[in-house]
Amino acid sequence: MCEKCSPSELLERNKSWAAAYQEKDPTFFSRLAAQQTPNYLWIGCSDARVPANDIVGMEPGELFVHRNIANQVIHTDFNGLSVVQFALDILKVENIIVCGHYGCGGVRAALAHEELGIVDNWLRHIKDIYCRHKIELQALSSTDDEVNRLCELNVMAQVENLSKTKVVQRAWRNGRKLSIRGWIYGLNDGLIKDLAVTASAPDGVDDIYRMAPKG
């Protein structure tokens, strides 16, 4: 652990990391510099405890990653939407994973009534999900259960949000092979749970969000 490492210590750790990779595979960095050809876009939470590549055992270059507070896909977030478009149109990925995690601090903050600052505007979208599932969530026996269920519901909502975006709709209309999966990661055991909300075609999206057929 290096929670209080100085910047110079981080640079030394980087040298050790690079040297270890170079020793294991002398051509690794030259290959990596030539191109990136990931087949997965990972949309995850910014939480430092959820390192995307590590928890799925993938090397640098194998996973295209976008992270934000509480792993959200919001139709006015041009940063996130630009990442999705680059992944689909330039990198030609065929799989998008939206991965949340139990005990998410952003979800927990959304359930509170505190004023946190500009992040409150971002968390408002989580509050909206809460309102849609209020009866189910309030019936749970503890705050932790409520937080964890809302973490699941949030992932499901983001898969739906992503399915409605024009860039995804266009990919499906053009016959692209593209699947969007909703997963959630357990901080307590390091395991990922598939929430079984995979979207692979526009059929499950309300007609109002779909693009007109070609021609």
C-alpha cells in the first residue's frame, strides 16, 4: 500500500513497474505504442478501490476505460458520450460493460440530505432512480441493504440510458455487433456479479428513442 507516497516515490514505482514489464516481455511497450485494439469499453466508478483492468485480469491496452462518480451515463455528459463514440466509431469495440460496485460512496451520498457542492448536480440522477424504486428500497431492513440495492438499480438504469444514446442506436441500425452488459463488483470479496441486463439490440428500447431505419 502506498496511500501516503510522495510524487517522487510514485515515479520510482513507475520505473520499477516498467522494468518488470520489459523484463517479462521485451516487445510489450513497442507493441502497445503501435496501436490500441481493445474489444471492451468499461464504464465504471471513479472509486480508487475498483481498478478496472486488475479486477478482470486484463493487461494495459486490452480495456478502454471511462470512469466517473457512480458509473453514470447521462445524456448531457459530453465527456462520457465522446468516450462511447470514440470506442464504437474509432476503436470498433463490440462490448460495453457498465460496472458499479457495492457500497458506492456516490450512491450513499445521493441517499443523504447533505449539501456537498457541485457534485450534488451529478448525484441528482441517482436520486431520480431512487424515486422510481422508492417502495422497494424503503422496505429493506438496513441502510447498507438500501445502498447496495440502489447500486444495482443504478447499473441497470445506466445500461438502459446507454442503449438510448444515438451512437449506440446508430451502431445497431448499421448492423454492428454490440452488447452492453451491467455488472457489479463486491469490495468485500473481489468478485463481479452479472446483473443479467444485457442489451444487444434496440428491441428493448422504447420506440421514441430509436433511430429511423435506413432508407
